[in-house]
Amino acid sequence: METDDPGGERVAAPMTMRQAQEIVDQWIKNLGVRYFSELTNLAQLVEEVGELSRIISRTYGEQSFKDSDRESSMEDELADVLFVIICLANQTGVDLATALSKNLKKKTNRDRDRHRKNPKLQ
């Protein structure tokens, strides 16, 4: 989803999770031909998480960047992970907005005091 900013440039506009799922679905249908199989998308997700892990380990861990790592950005890798998650949700009929809402409710009920009482977090 893009809008024009006052300078006439095309910029990404904020979107809801449902809009993101619709946009990815249209992208797949118009440019991607079809969804990869669920197993292929799972493998893609693992690959993208690995690329994100590489950036995090080099940015916040002890490893240094290789020349080949310098082109990567955390923003782009996080978006790649989200894209594949959205693909998996779309092809398996999961509404991510509803799923996240339910998941947050579950976590709130289960963990309401758990983290505050954890001495490791004090």
C-alpha cells in the first residue's frame, strides 16, 4: 500500500494485518504465479530467520560482519520473515489479526504475574 507524500514521492503507508494479508495475496497472484507449498514456505521461513539471525549475531553478538553481510539490513530481513509468515497464514486460512489477538489474550491470562515474579528479570 503506497501513498504520495507532500514531496510527490511514493511511500509505504501503515496497514493493518488484514490489509497486509490481502496485499501479499494479490502480490502472489499477480507476480508470484502461485503460493509455494506449505513445506517449501516453511523452509523459506527457516532460511529467512537464519538471515535475520546472522545480522543480529553480528550487530549485537561477538561476531564481526563479513563483506558479504554488509548489504543486508535488519529491516529487510524482518520484512522477509513477515512476508513468509503471511504467505503461510494465507494458504492455511489463518487470519493473523484474529490469531494474534487470541494469542495475546492467552499470554495475558497465563503470564499476568509470571514475569514480574521472575527474579531473573529484576
